Amino acid sequence: MITAKFKQNLAGMFTSFEITGHAGFADIGEDIVCAAVSVLAIETVNSLDKMAGHQMIVEEADREGGYLYAEVRPELTPEQKSITQILLKHLYLSLEDVATTYPDYVRIKKLTRK
């Protein structure tokens, strides 16, 4: 199962996300659930770089896959913060849709930091 954890601050702003696991919906290379989650997450990170002009702090497991952590940098302009929140909210809502369609393969958690 894929688990996506989103962290928010007390103001409700997304600060990071972590995606772990494999869907197990189909064989490797044919797993549409895993592909959907991967594309959404990676393209969110790439879009932030292109649209907001900043790179998130990213950790990933290249060899075995199944792990991506991305954290928002603290030193953003107001415009960068706005774009970042829109894109992260889009990722969250998109992954919620995938989890609703494939509830046995994807789980979403939202955590609030104190």
C-alpha cells in the first residue's frame, strides 16, 4: 500500500509531504496506481521549481523506489508561498481522488504540526 502523509502548520499551510510504499495493484511496470501517485508527486516538485522558482528539500529512494519526502523551504517570498500552497493543495486533492478510487492501495494522512 502507498501511504501519503502531508504535514501542515497551525495556519493550515502545507509544509511537507512523504510518500512511502508500493501500491501492489499490478506487476512492476504495469501498476497504474503506483504510476499515478509517482507522476503527481514528482511533477508537483518539478512544477514548484518551474512556476515558483524554488526547489523543495527532497529525499528519495532511487534504487528501490517507494519513498519520496519533500519539504517547503522556509525562505520564500509571498508569491512563492502562494504558488507552493496551490500546487501542494492540488497534489493533496489529486491523491485523495486516487485513494477514493483505489482505497485498498492508497492511504492519505494529514498531520498538523504544533
